[in-house]
Amino acid sequence: MTGEIKKIHQIKVSTNGNLYRRIEFLLDNGNWAKTDICPDYRNYKKWAGVLQHGEGITVSGLRIRRTHEVDGDSTPTIITKSL
């Protein structure tokens, strides 16, 4: 699945004390979705390049876990960058 990153939230603390960052997407099918990425987990490395580019980029490789939720273990690939 492909989606445009609409918002990257600041790092927050979860209820169990872990730090995480929420990313919101507008998917190519018109739906909204989000994922939470935790710097302590190994999948964070997959998202590091995406986070550097910030909002407005389009990424492919998104797997949908549940309705409105992107699997944090997806392997995102940047296909367009914001201007």
C-alpha cells in the first residue's frame, strides 16, 4: 500500500513508559491510517529515513494491520519527496 505522510507527531511517552512517535498517513485508497514507532524497537531503523524527510512525502510498502493502522514492521520506501 502507498500513502502520503500527513503528520509526524513529537515523541511522547506511552502508558507503559516507552517513548514513541505517531505517524499519520493518507492512503492511496483515500483512507486515513496511523502507526506508532518506538525508538527502542528494531523496526525503528526501517522508519529512520522516512522520519528524516518529514511530512509530505509519499511512501510505499505499507502493510495494513487493522482498519486505520499501518503495521510498524512495514518496510517503507520513499517514492516521492516533498518540495
